[in-house]
Amino acid sequence: MFDRLTNLAGLIAFATALSLSVPVIAANNYVVGVVPQFATQIISSTWEPLLEELAAKTGDTFELVIETDITQFEVTFERGDYDIAYMNPWHAVIAFETQGYVPIVKDGANSLKGILIVKADSQISEVSQLDNAEIAFPSPNALSASLLVRTELATLHGLTVTPLYVRTHPSVYLNVALGKSLAGGGVLRTLRAQPQSLQDQVKIIYETREVSPHPIVAHPSISPEARLKIANALLEIAAEPEGAALFAGIPMQQPMSAKLEEYLALRDWRLREFYVAN
Amino acid sequence: MSPTNKERIKWRPTLLQISTAICVIFSLLVAMLMVLFVIPQQISIVETRLDNAARQSLVRLGPSVADPILTRQYEFLYDRLNKQIENDDTWVRLQVLDATGQQIYPLGEWDTVLTPNQHIVFADIGSAPNLIGRLALVVDHEFAIGESLRLTFILTAALFLIIALTLISVVLFLQAAISRPVIGLTSAFKLMAKGDFDYALPQARSREISYLVQEFSRFRRRTFGYQASLIQLKEDAEQANEAKSRFMSRMSHELRTPLNSVLGFSELALNESKLAPEQRRQLEAIHQSGQHLLDLVNEILDLSRLESDTLEVTLEPVYLPDILDQCHLMTTPFAASHKVSLTVLPIDPSVCCVLADPLRLKQVLINLLSNAIKYNQDNGRVYVEVEAGASNTVFIRVRDTGIGFTQQETAQIFVPFERLNKSAATVDGTGIGLSISKRLVELMNGSIDVHSVEGVGSEFSISLRAAEVSASESDKILDAACCKPIHHLNEATEADIELQPDPDLSRAQSDIQPVLATNLHILVAEDNAINQLLFQTQLESLGYRCTLVGDGLEALSALENTQYDLLLTDISMPNLGGLELTKKIRSGESALKEKGVHMPIVACSANAMNDDQVSGIDAGVDAYLTKPFQKAQLADVLHSAFSAKQST
């Protein structure tokens, strides 16, 4: 915590110095991409006000681009189409490796971890009982709910499972509750968002290791000064009550500056082996 | 219209009531139709349609959920179905089974129990052999049916309102067009019956009623004309009848005066012993004919009084044994002369009294007895019996063994002057006796009836109201009645009858017993010279002295000059009549203020009407004689008058 505050203070000091030393930076137009894990309308209604606010702070213009699905999103950022993008931590790793994207802001409040659920009245209590079982997941590369869980089941527990991808977290929970799948991968946050009747029908038997939450990344073509200006502007917005509400919609409870290193650790977890390339 | 009819009409409904009843029945029928047929039918139709609609929706829903089922992307399925149930009011719950039959929606237990308004419909997702799953939907049509029924009720209420308004208008129209004019006409009819021909007729609004009112108006005008002419005719008839009565009264009076002479002189002549047998027979014939004429005049007089309603009867308790005794006594000689036996059967004490006018009852009984005797056969019999009738009445029956008469003749027997043909030739009679008897009995609140068998005999029954009275009182009543100086028959003994076949003549002769008049002086006021002569002869033969004067004025001057023992005065005289004369004498006597001065006055007149006698008594006469009278009657009256004077 102390480190983070120091980082933030340093960042602010640096940004202030920079803004004083370089009073005028030419206005730029940035393309912004957001991972389509919610409906386009929801993403649009959350991000447009935030980007307007950001434009007002920086004097730059921001164009929001939303892909129809995650696969297309992956294709797009691997191509380097976005100047700034919001994505999951594993995507951040891929993005760095393919295009050199670097995280600039992340949610400091919640770290991500995947869970494995079974039916509440199920005999299964250990992951070892799930060898060769069919397990439901939202999609192959969903970081916490799918990629982390599958990776750990294989690498930490030596299990082979048959994944079934049912697109969304609720569908995973429903498959488990209905007994269609023996188990399902998800995250605590989306499980808690389900109706109580559904929550009551499932139980959690396994949790993965934590990863840092979704970062906002910037393309290496953006100069470090411009990156810093944008990051500072975002943190300024988050410090205001109206701005905090806008961030909460992303969702990003406690924005703070992000470091590439936090995310590169994921490379040691052998996630790549389980990543389904397009 | 009889009262029962009136009652029946009162219970019949009015037009308004009938119309209202029809309205109510019609409304009930419509309501029953709605409740028993239309509404159930409507509910059934609505339910079927809604079920079909729900099935259609379900079938359309199938393809949209097929993919999520196959890919097991259940969130989409749940979202889709939750939204569908949320959006459709009639959808209660849905069930989705997959191809294996496992329930994949909803998450919880599926409730299979349905409420009365809930229906379940099914639809397959996909089709065999690629059946993907099955949808089951519970729909509730309560709201839709409620809405539909609400509309129906509004429609029905509107229908009722329209029907009610229409019928009320019709009823009001009928009321105005028929009931009100008819009630007006009914009032007009009622008032017309009471003699009001001017009651305003109702305004008619329909042609039919207008015709009715018009025809009634015409009918009323005509009836008014008829009634006016009827009233005129009635008045004319009454006047004519009155004239007839006056004429008969006058006639009887005018006939009495000469009859007085005929009877008086023939009686006097018969008293002569020196008559040749042939002369005696002729004189007897004159006297008999005169007597018959007198009877006829009396009866005609009675009849005219009865017709003009001037004959009055005084009802009082009458002791029957006494009255029947008297009648028996009076008719026995006549019966003997016809060789008929007359028997009064013993009377039960419980039925011995009736309410009647004693004199008139006696007249009726004597008439019946005379007829029973006259129309009997030789050695025939006449019975009189009294018995109790129904409801406090008493029957007096006169039964004979006479010739009798037929049913047809029975109808005519009480008609005046209708004598039965077969007897008219052989038997004396006026032909009005029975009709007078009938009317007299009716005046006494009784009735007379007759039963006859031709050749066997007849029975006349008088029915009178019974009366409660002691025998002694009855005696007094009868005595008083018998002492009145007016009666035509006197008691006769059987011995007399045997000697004299004619009862009237025999009685006249038997009564002539010279009274020792001790030279009493009588003043006679009489304007008719022949009657003057008759009075003089009769009074002298009775041993009185008499002085004759022509009118009341002469009588007054005679009384001033001479002391008389008695005044015998005619009523109708020139200058001063008998009543005025009596009044003057009586006022003179009271002016003298000397007690005990009382001139006995006997009035004598051919006026046989009751009023004359009453006004005579009022004027102060002591006795009243009706012309013609017999010498014996004159003797009786004079004797009584003198006795009274001596006793005072």
C-alpha cells in the first residue's frame, strides 16, 4: 500500500513537473478499445461520459470502438488498432508481447481470482474428483473463470478435463445448477450477482491464485509524456466524486497507476499453454 | 252489475300492471339467457381463443430458445423466458424440458396444480426425430375473461336500459292514449248512470279511442234525449194516474150520496109490515143491489188509495185468536147460506200474535173467507189454520175444498178486475178483492201466496211478521179496533142466517130495535133534500125529534134560538161546512168558560177518505159516520154520543 501511495505521489510530482516544463502539447486523437464482456450499450453508456471528461482534462479527443465479441477484440488489439484499451490481465500480457502495450491505470481494490463450482448437493468436494469431467466455462480465454482455472487444474493438479464453453458466466452457473455439467468455472463477483435461488444450488470447491485486475493499457506509439498526461487525468477524474461514479461503472473501484511487471508474472503460470489462439 | 262481478273486476290487473309484468318477465328472460347461455358460452369461446393464442405464442417461442438449449447457453434461455412471462399478464409459469425430458427451466420445482381459471398448453421445440425439447405453459385467463365479462355486463346493462326506456315510453304512451281516456270514459259512464250528462269527456290521442269517445258522446246525447222523454212520459202518466185517483175519489163520494138514499129508504120500506110479498121481493132486490154497489164503491176507493199510496196502515201487535173469532163469527152466516162448513183450527200460543193493522187484517181475512165460501161446492169445507213460518214469520192459511183453478189462472188471480171466466158467470164479485188483499198484506210487510189444484181446492197463505204480546193487551187492541164506527159487517147469529139467506139484509133487519129516545131533540144540518128526508124518517123511527136546516149558518142561528140535545151535521155544505160549523161551536163553548157545556156533534159525510175523519176529530166532532150508513149504525152512534154526554 505504502508503495502504491509513493508511486502515486511520484507520478503526480512527475506529471506536475512535466506539465510545468512542457506547457503546451499538441492535441491528439486516440482510438479507445474496451473488452466486450458486457453488452455494447452498457459499455458505451459507461465509457462515453468518462472519455468526454478525459477529453476535457487533456484537450485530446477519444474515439470509443467496441467489438462485437472478445475474439474480434483480441484480433484488433493484436493488430495494434487501439491507442488505448481496457482489457483483462492476460490480454494485457498478450498485448505487450504482440504490440508492446503497457498498463497505465488499474483497479487497486479488487484482485482477480477464478472459482470452481459444483451443484450444492453434489458428492464432489475435491478438484481431484473432476478428472476427465466435462466442465462448463464462459469462453476459452476468459482469464479468471476459464484460463486460470483450466491452467491450474492441469498444471497444479494434473487433471484432464473436457471444457464446454457456454459464453456467459450465468450460463455456466445454470449448467451446474441444472446438473448438465459436473462443475463450472466462474468468478465470485458474477456468482454473487446471480439470483439467490441459483446461488443456493451451487457451492464453491476451489479458488485460483489472484491476479491484478483489468488494466487500461496504452500503445507504445503514444509518447511517455502523453501516456503520463492521460494517466494523471484519469486519476484526477477518479479523485472527484462524479468521476469515481464513472469508474465504478467500468467497474474499477479504486483506480491507481499500473506497472507492467505485475502482469508479466502471469507468463510464469503457463497460461499460454491454455490460451486458445484465434 | 252484480257485486260478485264488481269484485272480480277489482281483482283484474290494470293495463299498467300488465305492461309492468311483461317488462319484468321479459327482463328476467333476458337475464336468464345471459346467465345461463350467453355468459358461459362467451367464457368458453374466450378461453378457447386465449388457449389457442397462447399455444401460437408458445410455438413461435420454440425456435428462439432452440439454440440456447442446444448450446446450453442457458442464460439467454432464462432471460428470454423471464422477460416473456414478465411481459404477458396471462402467462403464469413456463416449463422447458430438453430432449431427454429433463427440466431445464425453471430452476425450482414445477407446480402442476392449476387453479380453476388456469389452463396448460404445450408446444414442441423442433420436431421428431430432431426433437429439441418441449414447452409447457400455464396461462390464467381470469383477467381477460373478467374484462370480457365486464364488457358483456356493460352491453347487457345498456341493453336493459334501452329496453326499460322503450317499455316505459310504451307504458306511458298506453297510459296516456288508452288508460287515461278509458278511466275518463268510465267516470262519464258512472256519472251518466247517476244522471250527470255534462261530465267532460277525455281527450283521446289515438284514432281508436277517439272513435270510442265520439260514439260514447253520441250515445250519451241520445240517452239524454230518451231520458228526458221518459221523464216527461212518467210525469204525464203520474198526472193521469192522479187525475184518475181524484176522479175515483170524487166518483165514490158522488155515488155514496144517492146510495145513502137508496139503501136508507129501501131499508125503511122493508120495515113496513104491510107490504105485499111481491113488493117485499122487489124492495129486497133494490136493497141488495144497492149494497153490492156500495161494496163496489168501497173497494174501488181502497184500490184508488192503494194506487195513489194514500192508504196508510198502522202496524201493531194483533192477537190472532180474537181476530179469527170475529171473522169466523162474521162469515159463518154467509157460509151457512152456501152450505159450507167453516172451521178455525186450534192456534198454538207461540204463534198467536202478528204485526199488522187489525182492521185491514180483518178485511183481508174476510175477503179470503168470503172467496173460499163463494167458490166452494155444496157441503164444502173451509179451514183456517195458523202456523209458524221461517225466520220469525207466521202463516195464516185459508184452505177450501172448492173448484180450484189452474196454474195459468193463478198468475191472474191478483190482477184487478180479472175474474176467472168460469166463476164470473155464476158467482157475485167485484174482481178486485184479492188484489186489494194482496196489496194490504204487502203494506203490512207480509206476503200472500196461493196454491190450487183444479177441482180439489185452493189454499191462500198470508205470511206476516210475528209479534210478542200478552193476550190481555191484544184484547184491548182488538176491542178498540172493533169499536170504531167504520165497518160494513156486523155480527150475526146463525139463527138469523137460517131465516134470512142474505146476510147483509138479515143484519139490517135484526138490528132494527126501536130505541126509547125519550123525546131527545136533534138538529140536522144537511143540504141534500132527499138525505134530509131520510134523516128525518130514520131519526123519527128511532124515536128522536129532529129539526132540519140546509147549511152551517142556518144551524148556528138555530142553535142560538133553541136548545138541542145533539147536532148531526153533513161535512160538505154550502155557505158554512160541517167542520167549520163544529169549530165555531167548540170555540163558542170554550169562550163561555162554563165547564161541562158540550154539544154532542156527529159528523156525517160521503167522504170516506181517512183524512176526512181525522180532520173531523181535530175540529171537535164526537163521532163520524160515513155515508151510506144503516139505521142500526146511526142508532149506535147516537146512543154512544148520548151515553158519553150523560156520563160527563
